[in-house]
Amino acid sequence: MKATGIVRRIDELGRVVIPKEIRSTLRLKSGDPLEIFTDRDELMLKKYSPIASLEKFSEGTAKSLSDLSGHIAVICDTDGVLHASGRGQREFDGKNLSNNMEKIMRERKSYIASSADGGDVVPICANQQSEVTAQVIVPIVCNGDCLGAVALVSCERGAKIEPAACKLAQLSANILAGQFE
């Protein structure tokens, strides 16, 4: 843990204000769920991610999805990439999501694009270096809440995501969402 040097008092209702600078740095927005941990006299708040709680399951899902589709498979929560699998995965692993990706998840609709067809391919990650040429993004939605997304991407010139691969991405998102029902 890193000390910030900021001290706040607890008010009479038990509330503590998290300074704006820290909320911005950690990408915390109003209404975001926080998980509370304690250890002796320490208190830690962590942004809650239900998908991250399925670490091994989502990691296996990404690997299977990549193996079956032949594309890079990406599993993310609402903030960043949790797991990526396939050739070129290092470009995605552990990175924060782009604003476009967050917008797609907020809209809770699947997104398919291929630059070969003149489609508008959006970056998965903020500050993404590689040139994605085709993609399908399927939000993971449970009880109306978007928990994250499953994406298949290709960086090969002229690539398109086949309908069967799109169905695999949809199936994976449904299976992950089903873990929370």
C-alpha cells in the first residue's frame, strides 16, 4: 500500500470522503460498488468486480475461446482487461479499457466491426498500440447490469470475425453472466 498523506475524518453518519484526485486516478465514479477489507487496524477499499471473482473460470474461458475461434480473446470487467489469450495477447493483458469500449458496455449491445468492410473498429484498451482490424464485443449483462465484456479481435490485414466466432463470443458472455444469476 502507498501512503497518500491525506487525512479525512469520519462524519456522524460514518461517511468518509474520498478525495477527487484519488477517485480520478482509480477511475471511481459515483455509484461504483466498493468491497471493504479489514486486517487488524487497517481498512482497505477496493473497487468491486464480480467478473474478477471468477479468475480461473474467466481465464479458461478466454483460452478456450481463442483456441476455438483462432482470434485473440479478451475478457474484461468494466475497468480493464482481466484475461487475454491468443497470439498478441500481451497487447491487452491487464490494460485499462478505452472510452469507446466503456461506451459499448454502457449501451449493453454487441458490437461487430471489420476495417475490411469499412467498419469503425474501436480500440479495446486505452493507449492501444496494435492495429485491430476486426472485432466483436459482447457485453456480459446480468439482471440489467453490465459486468464486463467478451471480445474477439484480429490484427491481421483484411480479417473478419466469422458468424460462428460471434456466436462463441455471445455464448461465452452468457455463460459468464449465468454465474451471477
